[in-house]
Amino acid sequence: MKKKLLVAVISFLLIFTAIRFQGAPLKTAITPGGILNLEFANSPAKLMEVLNAWDLSIAKQNIWIDFLFIPSYVLLFSMIAAICSNKWQNMLLFRTGTLLAKAAFAAGILDIAENLLMLQSIAGNYTPSSLWLTYYCAGVKFFILLIIGLYIILSIPVLFKNKES
């Protein structure tokens, strides 16, 4: 398990670094959030504002790199949530961690849908409904990852307590 976790951490860090470096030009005065501005462009006007601020080839490359990033963060979050879950003696917190380990995969599926929708938006194949769907896929994905992150942070004292025993 330690080797798998190490591989997950290393792949996460490498791809995270690559996606941040490659996507740096997407952060402009108009789009300070970079690719996040595209993820949350929930109207045609906002979409056009974002797309007009960018070199679209860079945006497309960033989305394709994200397809590599998805399995790395899904596996990392899932593994860490499962490790934390197994350290809890409280059954509710154990089950919560088990559920969150699975929920990481739902976040990944939402991210894939979001990426496919963004690629269609860049290609000009969008509707107001598809922009809202992209927006909600991104929002729910980030909410799931936030809950998993909070669970992991909450679990840190239990992880260290069990190591001392």
C-alpha cells in the first residue's frame, strides 16, 4: 500500500506541476482564475469573454493534460480517504471515509464530463444549457473534493494518535 500511495503522490505532484506550468498563460487580467474561468463560464457572454482572452490551443492542451490529472487525483484522494477511514474507531467516521473514498471517483467522472463540455464550448458547440451543465459539473466536483479534503484534515490527529499507540 505504501508503494501505491507513493506512486499516487508522485504522479499527482508531477501532473499538477505540469498542468499549472502549461496553463499559466491562461491567467490574465480578464481570467485571473485561468481554466477555472472556463469551468464556471455559465453564459455565452462569459464564455466569449474567456475565450477571447486566450490562445485557444493552450486552453485545449490544458484540458487534455487534465485528462491525465484526473486519475492521479482520484486515486490519491480515494487512497488517503480509505487510509483515514481505516484508522477511525467511530463507525460513522469509518463509513464516511469509505463513502468519500468512492466519491472521489464520482468527482473524476464529473471532471471528465466537464472537460468534454469545455472542449465542445471551445469548438463553438455549446448552448446555455451546456454551459450551465459544465458549471454544475465543476461545482459538484470541487464540492466533493472539498469534503474529502476536510475529512482528511479531520483525520490527521487520528492518524498520528494511532502511530503513537
